[in-house]
Amino acid sequence: MHYSAERCLAITEAAAESLGLDPGRLASIAIVPDPNVQIVDGQRTIVIYGGATPIFVEVTLIDGSTMPTSLCGGIPGGAACTDDPHLSTQGLVPGDGYRDIPCTGDPPTGCATPLPRIDAKARAEARPIVVKRLEVPIDHVGGYEVDLGEGSIPNGILTRASYTLGDDWPDHASIANYTVRLEVRSLEPDGQPFQNYYEHGWRAGTERIRAVLVFSVTRFDPGAVLDVRDIVVE
């Protein structure tokens, strides 16, 4: 079995995470045969798994010691388990659950009622946050919160919070959980979190907001950047 360079990097990161190790301690990894496949009287005996067959990995640390682990068993998920790994970009758009109707019982019992429509005057006064391109320097391991600017939305109703990455699988840096998240935060004293359209609620006029890009870095090379493009929050 041959894996792409991108997937090998993802497997390395996932192996370090599964062992609770700093990725910088890993010198190399090797994909090893399934230890549960045995040869009995010249016949291969294969263990049947309750899901996908794991990838078995032997990790060699920089001190020369080795440690075994396995990845992608059961119901596989994550960049290490796909031939085309990429970072997950998380924003707030109508299709991602932001407009799910909360109910306290079986629908329609106890379900939230629709909010009023956006007022034309509030829409005209709103100031969307638009950033065509931003290169974020990566200069440390750990968490990042990148301020994308302030604006306002009509009646507190968020209709779009999206962006793209210029390189969705950079080889010069590793992002924890393979996820870059766009957060929208209210700047109003009584502002509610932007987690659900109904729970956030409607307000008269406009609501002041700030957009922030949130991610965490586990490894980087000098000069690394995260190329973020087409940011729109409105």
C-alpha cells in the first residue's frame, strides 16, 4: 500500500496525537502488517473487525525508542483516513445547522416560531465584514485568534459567514484537529452567541459584530503562513 506525502503527514500527526506525544518527538513512522493476521498451517487467519480495518503504525522517536499504535479503525474519520486530506473550514451558513429549529418535544410541539423578516432599513445600515485575502504568519505552536475586523448585521440575523483557504493542506504547518474555524461574536452588551438562529433572536436595528479566525498549530516551519481568502460575514 502506497500513501501520498499529504496522507503520510496526516498519519504522522494522528499517530503522535493517539500516543499523546509532541509531533516534534517523532523521527519516523512505518506502516506494519496487521498483528491480528496469523499464519496457521500455511493459511492466513484474518480477524474480522466490527468496522474498517485499522492502519497499524510503528512510531520511532528521536531517542531511538519505538511505540505502536493504530489509526482509522471502526468508523474511520479524519485526514489520516483519506487519500485526499484537507483542512476543515468551519463557518456559519444556513446549511450547517445554524437554522435548525429547536424543539422541546416532538415537532411541532414546543418548536421555536419563525423570526420576523429582516427590516429594509436595517439591511441598508448594516456593514458586512469582507476581506479578500489575509496571510496569517505562523510563528508559534499553540492557539491562534486572528481578528478579521468589525461590522454589523441587520436585526441580529446572520445570513453568511464563510471563507476559503488558499492551500487546504499546507505542508509547512500542521493544524490541530485539521480544523480552522470562523467565529462571529456579538459586540452588544446583551448579545447572544451565534450558535443558532432562533436562540440568538431578532433585534431592532443592527447588531455590532467581530469576526475571528480560530485554530491551533502543532508544528510549523520558519516562514509558514496560513493563506485565508474570500472572507464574508453578513
